[in-house]
Amino acid sequence: MKIVLAEKVSPATAAVFQQEPGWQVVTADQIKNGLAAELADADALVVRSAVQADAKLLESAPKLRVIGRAGVGVDNIDTDAATRKGIVVMNTPGANAIAVAELTIGLMVSLARAIPRANATMHAGKWEKKTLQGQELRGKTLGIVGLGRIGLEVARRARSFGMELIGYDPFIAPVIARENDVTLVPIDEIFRRSDYLTLHVGLTPQTEGLINATSLAVMKKGVRIINCARGELIVEQALADALKSGHVGGAALDVFHQEPLKDSPFFELDNVILSPHIAGSTDEAQEAIGIQLAHQVRDYLKLGVVQNAVNVPSLTHEEYTEIAPYIEMAERLGKFLSHAVPGNLENIQISYSGRLAAGKTDLVRNAALAGIFESSDGGSIANRINAAAVAEERGIRVQEDKKEFTTGGAGSVLKLVLHSSEGDASASATVLHGTSPRLLTYDGIDIEAPLTGTLVAIRNHDVPGVIGRIGTILGEQAVNIANFALGRAHDVAREARSQRVPQGQALAVVQIDVPKAASANAAVEALRKVEAIASVRLIELGKV
């Protein structure tokens, strides 16, 4: 085997490969004639973030079997090109979870005891003991938004301080929360009850701007906020205003909208701790990432075991060509249903019918799960390979049913049903015209809509005037309608008996052109104020 380490990694990373008899390891400083030439006979490529493993580079690597990314993001790797060439792409999610959790706890302690200000005054030759009265973490309520690997590690450490732990994460089974002494509550209760609030979720349309003027207003006076996840989770000016007024007692921020941070409303505030995105930057975390990746790559080359892959496994060109549209459709359907079910997700039912049921469905299943879980966890992003493992880790049961023969016009249909203790949500979809993913049903109501672009899913009472009001509101916010799909309960009595669709309810799925994100958000807020509209969800699916 030939392993090319295209960027500088820890010596321990190279040592894992060097221990294998007969394996050739080429380090970054040994590459003399360019990376493309070195990959001509390579079996594995290890990169960090600088090397661009694009389609052109992969064309020079006919033997390459695996690309390992020392880190989470794989933006510098063309995963589609790698998939088509049968190359597995791996990353290392969760390897820095301890580092991020420890910094979160450190920032909490620093806020509670004003450690940065105490240090600054001492260095200035001042003795300001009387002005540095702090508070204990013991007995305080810690609200954790996001209970993935990092959120749970924070919970375990905060528990030792004697804090009361409450959490919000619709993608974790209640049993996992209970095992970690975390009480699951709605997000509004997190805002109302928390003395300390820490964020550990990814960036989605649902989480962007989560901390804003409205949510800040319902928080306790003196609440302290910690963010080591994504800067976009917080409306920075709104937080700055709340810090200035004293409503928010303090904040500790490691991530920002624009990085590096050059101009910020936080610079002049002495009740804010700022750090330059260092949560995962420890010697131990970087070494752990390298060692974990080396073990993953080694095990794949020796045993064929795939761990933490971010693309589909090797397929023949014919197999990939046939199944690829359904993989894409499944992930989009999962995204469409994500956050649609009330309460905490406990069970997912996946049904395949028609030709789809006769083929390999593992990839379709994982794509659907990845769509459901997408960016629900700031430390571990579910993907088309690890999604089933993520579901198992979170205590969520996955059931699959196959029905090869079906009626109706669509040759292959995928149906997802999400169950929680508080209710269900379901939808089905197919692929039309070769590559076009289309929604067929939503919670038992027939509706035909594209699963592309930006969608607004609206549940309303089946009364006159609603459609016109929707169009008027979108127009007032300069939001153009690209597609408007309608559906209503075709058998009200039957649907009422099944308790899936309340009597007299209808659906609208509107595909919109969004010139500015603010326009879409304003339109959604205006729609929610319409009396006949029961719920509105904004869903970003992107282009096919």
C-alpha cells in the first residue's frame, strides 16, 4: 500500500501507517514532483483543509481507494467525483468533542467568576477584589441546545458542578437524555429557565438567528450565553444590545458571522469573552483526529471496513447511475420532514415500493436519515454512510418495509413516517423525468410539488380566502412564487379516524424565489399571523 500524507499531520498519524509491513508512507515534505504525480500509484490520500482534491486531481489517481480528511468539513474534496470513481471519503467527526466541551465549561466558569477582568486588572497593577464578586455554578440551571456528542459531553461535566440540566434536541431519544440527567423541554422553556445557555447545534434554516431580540426578551435577566458552535446562530447586534442593557449578564463567544473578527459590536463590551474559534484547537484533539483518521484509513485498506465515510460506498457505474436520483430524492424528503414532528423523535419508518424496493436500499435509507438529521448536531454531521449509526446512537429506532409491486402512476415511491410520543409526520416522494424529485403526499394528503429550492409548507383550515392571502403576503414581501401546490383531505372522515389530519384541514407547498433571506423570514412571520393558517415551515432544499 502507498499512503500519501499531502499535508502536515502529527507524527502519531504517520506512525500508524509506518507500523504496517510493506506500506510506503509519503509525507508532505517528501513530495517533490507535485501531488498529481505522487498519486499515480497511491492507494490512500490524507489531507486537511489546504489541498483541493477535485475531479482533475482524482483523474491522476487511478488506484486511489480512499481519501481521509483530518477534520469534519470536506468542502475541499469533490465527493461526487470520488463516489463515481469508487473512492471512499472519510472524515473524523467527534474527535474534538472533548476539547469543545472543556472550553465551554471553561468559559462558563470564566463568566461566573469574571476571570478575564480579574486578570486584566491585576496586570494593570490594580487590586479590585470588591468589584469581582462572582457566583457559583452550583444550583444554577444550564440550558443545552443540541445534545449530540459535544452537548452530552458538556452535560456530563456540568453535572459535576451540581447544575440543573435542561436540554432541547428534537433528534435525541428521551432515554439518552435521562441517562445523562438532562430534562428535555421545549426551546421556549430553555429560553425562560436558563441561568446559563450553551449552543451546540449546526446551522440550518431553523437554527439561524436562534438567539434574537425575541428569544432574548423572554430570557431571565442576567442570563449568560456561551456559543462554541456557529456564529450565525446568534443575531449579533441583538445580543450586543441585550448585553449593553444588562438584560444579558454576560456572553462568551468563540464563533462569529465573519471570521477573522475585525469589526464587532462586542469589542467595547467588558461583559463579553471573545476567543478566535479555538474550541477544537488542542494538542490532544489534533493528535486524536490524526490517529483516528489513520486507523479508519488503515482498517478500510486492510479489512474493507468503512467508518465515518461521507459519500456512498463503491458502486459500479451502472448501479450508481440508476440509484443516484433516488438517493438525492430520499435526502430531500428527509429534509422536508425534518422538524415537522412534534416532540422528540423516537421511531422512523421507511417504506419502499415499486422498482426501488427491488434494488439496494441501504444508501437510500441512509440518505433519508441524513436529511432528517442534517446539521442537528454541531459536532457530528450525519451523512449517507453514518446516518444509521447516528440513529442508533441517539436511541431512535428505524424500521424498513418493502413492497415490490404497487399501483399508481409512479414506478418507485419512498415513504417516511416520523413518530414521537406527541405525534407523527409522514410524506412520500418519487423521481420523475429521470432526475426530478417530487413530493407526492404530506401527512396523508395528496399533493404534488417539487422537492427543490426554497419551500414554504403551510397547513391551513380549509376555508375560502387562504390562497389569496398567502399570495398577497408573499407579494408584499417581494417574494416571487415559482410553484404553488395545493392539497386537501380527500376523505375527511377516514383521515379524522386515523388522527393524522384534523377535519377540514388543507395544505399548501409553495416554492419561492428568495432575493434576500430576510424577505422569506418576514413573509413566514406574516403568514403565521393569519388566523386560518395553523402552521408554517420554511425549508431550504437547494437545487438538484
